[in-house]
Amino acid sequence: MNYNNKRFRLLENSINAETSEKMVFEYKQDGSILTSNYSGGKIIQGHLIGLVNNDGAIEMRYHQVNVHGELRTGKCSSKPEVMLNGKIRLYETWEWTSGDRSRGRSVLEEL
């Protein structure tokens, strides 16, 4: 599965997340390496980097600066589902590796 130039928007998110439904993530992929820069809502600037395995699952790390001037970091595992319309839905489990170290879940869908 190749995510290069695909755009995703949040459908669902845990309450302890800083991302919002208004944000769009545009993925770039080179080989198995996935990256994205993002901003919006509570996030001034963020970046993620991950590895895509053969079945399209992604293991990623992210870091971001929020509107409070805090540097936050985390890790995320993302599992894809190809829907009937051919678009990809991503089911994510994530954990902050800074701050309260809480966990959450997100669902993203390709635009």
C-alpha cells in the first residue's frame, strides 16, 4: 500500500488528543518511509515519521508544538481498511511519550 500524496481527515478522536477534525494530514511516502507535516486547531506545528509494512500498517512517531508552547511527543500504530469506494480508513491507537503519557484512539479517512 502506498500513501504518497494521500490526504486524510479525522473522523473520531479521543478527548486527550490535540488534533482536530479540521486538520488535514497529507502523507508523503518514499519506499517504506512515511512523513507528514501538520498544523491547526491546538497545534502550531507538527511532524510525523513512520514505517509502512507490507500490509499497509504504519508504525509512527510524532512531535508537535501546541498553542500553549509545549513540545509534545508520541507514538502511534495505524491499521488500514480499504473501503468499498476504494478510499482508505485508518484505525489508530496512540500514546503520548511526554506529559501525562495517556493513550487514545483515532479514526482517519482518506479525502
